[in-house]
Amino acid sequence: MNHDVKRPHAEEVRENEAKAQAVLEAYDREAGYRVFENKWLRLLVSFIAIAFALYHLYTAFAGPLVTLKHRSLHVAVILCLIYLLYPGWKGASKKRLSLFDAFLALLSLGTAGYIFIYYLEIVNRGGIPSTADVVFATITCLLVLEASRRVAGWELAGMAVIFVAYAYLGPYLPGEFGHRGYTLSDIFNYMYVTTEGIYGDAIAVSASYIILFIIFGAFLSKSGMGTLFNDLSLALAGGSKGGPAKVGVIASAIHGSINGSAVASVVTTGSFTIPMMKRVGYKPEFAGAVEATAAVGGQILPPVMGAAAFIMAETLGVSYITIAIAALIPALMYYFGLLVQVHLRADRDDLRGLRKEELPKLRDVMKERGHLLLPLVMLVVLLMLGYSPTFVAFFTIVATVVIAAFRKSSRMGLRDILQALENGVRETLGVAAACAAVGITVGVFSLTGLGLKLANIILMMGQGSLFMTLVFTMIASIVLGLGLPSIPCYIITATMAAPALSNYGIDPLISHLFVFYFGVIANLTPPVALAAFAGAGIAGSEPQRTGWISCKLALAGFIVPFIFVYKPGMLILNASVADIVTATITTLLAVIALAAATEGFLFARLNWLGRLLLIASALAFVFADWMYTAAGIALLLAVSVYQYRKKRHTVIIQA
């Protein structure tokens, strides 16, 4: 490694880490877990988590149990760990386990135990519940709701309760929303002994794929992949104009794709990049917004895409690699738009990059840690060759341990391996709890037919216009995403919006990607923008202002989904080379126009007329009609030529 790189002093590093941890606990509920004083409780939690991870690795290799047993065991252990680790209220002790939470943890294990013991009887009853079925079904639903409240907030649990009330109160509801109604016994039993409720598709994906890939990410992190991302980004972009911001974009994009948690990604890379951005002249609120926008986008960036790609593949019945290929160009356009805005801001304010002596050399970075990229390469290659995600996850986890051993700096001992297994399970808790809770909501959709009713309402509001239907779908996704994690938001909006878009002949994959994009972007949209607030916490800026700047930086994410609806060639699948190239080029131009309009700068500062013309140009590129495309090119070219001439004139005068 290049030891000439200017690093913070040890004391400054410790201060940054402490600040980052405080921000993480403030904005990420999953970080507020107990740290027990009692070493036996610490060992108990570690034992359960490691055993759980090993169980999933074994089933990935040898095959899982029967469906209901496998999923119920997954949920039961997740619930048990949540009640052991997460206090039920704000003032509760984070060092001691209450007797009530210990009871709930044991009760959680009992929910799977009942299914294991009475599995044949449950199957033979064919959906006609016994009294014991109803009791355990009710207990399981309540445990899931409370666990999701503890790790994901009250919004998701509250929404599930509202939908359960909808299923119960059907006969009393007016108009199209009315239905025959169901007893609470029927509702809870449906959620518990079928694969349509808690143990539905979302938990299926959590138990089969998500946990394995999160464990894979934990092993990468333990091997030092975060350091590689940071140093590699510095070497590639740190010296360019506005370099630290570009470093933040690249590092957060890669980290966010694997990690899946926007807030955790902001804190992990932001504690390193935000101080650098501020040092070269970026304002604190802009620095925090850049980090938040880049971290959130990781959920739409292949190869891992957080966890959404697996749920989307399961829902649509297509391969994971199909989702990853389709998502690639739109994700690159999102990050291209962010990089353009960062560059234009640096050009406008004359912000330089880091000095050469502050940067690591690419050759040294690759020599020291470049081997850690091999597991990611293996991941992509094996998926493209058609191997199942479970096999690929298992193989790449093992490969990571072996490959990391090539160098002392990344080698993992037994303690590191056990910690990676435990960390992977801990990081799965929030996602799995959200998947279980959203299963209740989706179960109500399935039980009552509510999804089709909501789809009809969206169609009615769109009044026969595809564009307006897309706009209302976007609004619904963003509103839901304000209070929900991106995965539950995607599942719910896809359930109600995808059928509406199918009426216009839109491919289901396109519909699902469309709603997922806006569910992700909602993480940046005030008044509830946790990723932006975390960035503001590290940058020391005003949270709401940082959130609005994040929205501006993510504008490419607002326009790209509309473009791939009208120009599906951007998704590569079933498209000619000409369609792919045309869609990609016009999207690039749209993103450049929108970025320049947002920053008020192209080659020189833009007046209000120039910004309006660029916005019109960007919107024109959305539609497939060649006349709109020609108009977009003409407007962009006219503004560009005028701006370039204005810049040259300014340079001549100054000379």
C-alpha cells in the first residue's frame, strides 16, 4: 500500500467512528440493540445466531426442509433474536434482558415448534383450524407485529393492523371496498398455516436467498472489502475535480448494493468521505446529501441490489439474473446523473480534487486487496451461467474465506468467521421481520381481493392516460415509502399497481421495477428521509435541507423509470441492439439536461430560461416518438452552444 496517503490521526478516526455509531443508532432502529452485561447472555445470542447461520448454509448446500417447516423455523428464530436483542420501549435497559422479553423469545420458538410437532395434522385438516391452531396463529401474528415495530418502526406494524381491520370489517365498508368479511380466527389462521400470509413469498425469499447474501456481505466486510472500496474509489476519482464527492458516490454505490441498508451504508462510507468533501469546499448539506443519494441507489444496483432482486424474481417467476440484467442500465443512469451533478457543482464553484500525495496508487491498492474482488466476479459469473442463487451464495461465502487467506491483511481466523456468521444474522433481523409483517398485509390483499380494487382506482384516476397512471403510481410508491422500508413498500405497491399498469400492456417486470425505484427514492424524500438525515448527522447539517438536496441529486431516479416504461430497450431483455443503444443514449442526454437544469450550470451559469429549456429537453427524451427526441436534442444543443459561447466570451474578457 502507499503509506504516503494522508490519513486522519488515530484520535480523529476514533471520534469519527463514535460519531458514526451515534448517527447509526439515531436513524437506524436496527442499530439500537442490547449489549448485555451478562457474558452468558452474550454467548447465548452468539450461539443462536451462529447456529442459525450454519443451518441456512447447510440447507443451501443440501436443500431445505419442507416449505412450511423451513419458513416457520426461519421466522421463529428471527423473532427470538429480536426479542432478546431489542428493548420494547425507549427507556428499557440495553444491558439487561427483561423477563417479559425472555418469555416472548421462548414463545417465538414455540410458534415453529407447534408446526413441527403437528405438521401432518395441520396439513390433513386442509385449512379447517383447530382451537390450538387459532391460538398459535394469533400468538404468531402478534409476535410478528411487535417484532417489526421494534426493528422497523410502528409504520409497518400499523399498516398491517389496518389491513387486518379491513379484512374483519368488510361487511360494514361502503361501495367497492366492501366484502363479506372474515372472523379474526379465519384471518390469523390464514396468515399462519398457509403460504399466503406470514410464510408467503417474502419470507420464502428471506429464508432462501436474503439471509445467505447478507452473510456473504458480512464475510466481505470482515475481510476488509470496505477499505478496498474506499481506496479504490480514491485512486480512481479522488484527484479529479470535486474528487471526494465522486469517491463517495462510487464507494457508496458498491457498498450499498451489497449491504442493502441505506442508513448503514451512509454511516459506513460517509464517516470517511463526508469530511473529505467538506475539506475541499462542498457545503455540509451537499456533502451529506451526496452520500445519502449514493447509498440509497445501491438498492437498485446489480449484482446484489440489497435484497429486492430476489423478491422480485420470486414474485415474477423469473431468474435472478434476469432482474439483474434488466436493472443494470437504469441503475448506471441513476449514478451517472449523480456524478454529473457533483461534477457540475465542482465546476461551478471551482472545487478541486485531493492532492496527489493524498491519494493511494491504484497498483498498490490492487496488489494489497484486489484479490477481494474475485468473490464478486464469481458471483456474477455463476449467476450468468444459470446456477441457483442459493448455490451461488454458499459457494461465494466459502470462496471469500479461501481467497481472503491469500494475504495477511484480509485473512480471517476462526473468531473472524464466527463473527461474520453472527453479524450476517444480526443484519438479517430487520429485513426478515419486515418480510414477515408485510406478509400479513399481502395476505389480506389475497384474502379479500383488495389488490384488484386498488388497481381499478389507480386506473380510474389515470383516466385512460398511461402517463397519468404512472404519475399516480409514483405518488403512491413515494407516500408508502415515507414510512415503510423499501422492500415492504415494493411488495405492497407492486401488488396494487402492477395489475393497473398491465392494462396498458406494460410487461410485469417493467411495472415492478418502476414501483421499486420510487419506493427506494422515498428514503430521500422529506419529511421522513432517514438516509438523508443520517448523512446530515455526519455532516453536521440541517436534516430537512439535506433531504431536499438529496431529492435534487436523485432527480435522475425520478425520470429514468418513466423512460424505461416508454423505451423498454433500456432493460436489454428482448430488445434489439438498436433499441438498447437508442434508449441508453437518449437517457444519457435526458440525465445531463436535468442535472444541468438542477445545478443551474452547464458550461456557465444558467438563467431561469435556460433551466426551463433544459427541463423541457429532459422531458422530451422520456417519450419514444422520434419527434419528441428530435425536439429534446434541439433544445439541449441550443442551450449547450449558447453556454459554451458564453464561457469562451467570459474567458476572453478575463484574459
